[in-house]
Amino acid sequence: MSGACEYVDKDGTPTTAHALVIKCRDFWSNVANKYGWSMDNKGVTIWINEEMEYVDSYPNPEEHDLSFIVDRETEEILTTIKWKQLY
């Protein structure tokens, strides 16, 4: 994957798929710690709109090392990332 910006974060900042997955996974890890569950071995699904802007994310229910960036309208998976390789 190139270092080019592919997506837009909620604050309007251009970002890459890798950076977006790390940010969302870190967010859900904090939520998990606060409420007594774990993000161990879980990726995230991130929804984006037609302008490639980040809309929402959710922790994946299955324990595997994949995270997905999905088009909100078509539900097409645009990017799949093995999140364990990002850290």
C-alpha cells in the first residue's frame, strides 16, 4: 500500500487506511477496557461515504486479525487489512 491519503477522518484530515484502522481499533480498545471486555484478536469494520469520509466503526464480533473498510451505501469491502501487522 502506498503512503498516499485515501480517506478523510471525521475531523476532515486526510488519512490512510492503515492510520484509520489503528485509530478506530485504539478507540474500541479503550471502550473495551472501560466496560470489561477485550479487543484481543478482533479487527474493526469502518464505514465510509461516497466522499471517502469516515462515518462510523464497530468492533468485529469474530476473533480474527482482519479489519475492513466498507462503502456505507453499497456495503462493498474497499480495503481489508491484517491489523496485527500495523503495530
